[in-house]
Amino acid sequence: MADDREESLEKRRAQLGAKLATKRTEAGKDEADEARAEVSRKGYAQAMKLSSEFISAIVVGAVLGYVFDRFVGTAPWGLMILLLLGFGAGVLNVMRAAGKVATPSPAERDNEKK
């Protein structure tokens, strides 16, 4: 009777070991899928950040140009010039955020002032 019980416990232990092994492989697959999803989310967040920086620079340039034209009365010229400056600032912000253009270090700025 004790042998039957030991035998059934060993059988049960082997079944549980097999189930545990399959669960571990499934968990490994789930972790890999989650890691890929995390990379995808980070890329999406970076794209949203870059696009919002670019669009906001253009909008600020256009609004400032419009306000400048309303107060000074220089019809479309202020809007056109500040819109182009906003576009340039937007491109520069995106390039800096993407790491393609380095921001000047404080030492370089001090050398330029002298």
C-alpha cells in the first residue's frame, strides 16, 4: 500500500513537472512578446514626441507672424518670414531630439562669447 502511494506520488510529481515545464516555455514566449510590444510602444512615443515638437514650432511661428502683421501692418511678410523661421526651428528641434545634431556644450558656448 505504501508502494502504491509512493508510485502515485511519483506519477503525480512527473505530471506536475511536465505541466510546469510547458508553463515556463509559454511564459518565456509571453515575455518575449511583451518585450517586442514595449519596443513598439517606445517607438510610437518617440514618433509622437518628434511630430508634436515639429508641428508646435510651425504653429508658434505662424501665430507670432500673424500677430506681428496685425500690430505692425506688414500684411503677409511677417507671417511668411516667421512661418519659415518656425519651420526651421521645428526641423532643428527634431534633429536635436533624434540625436542627429548635438546641442552645444556650455564650454563651447563660453568660447563663442569671447
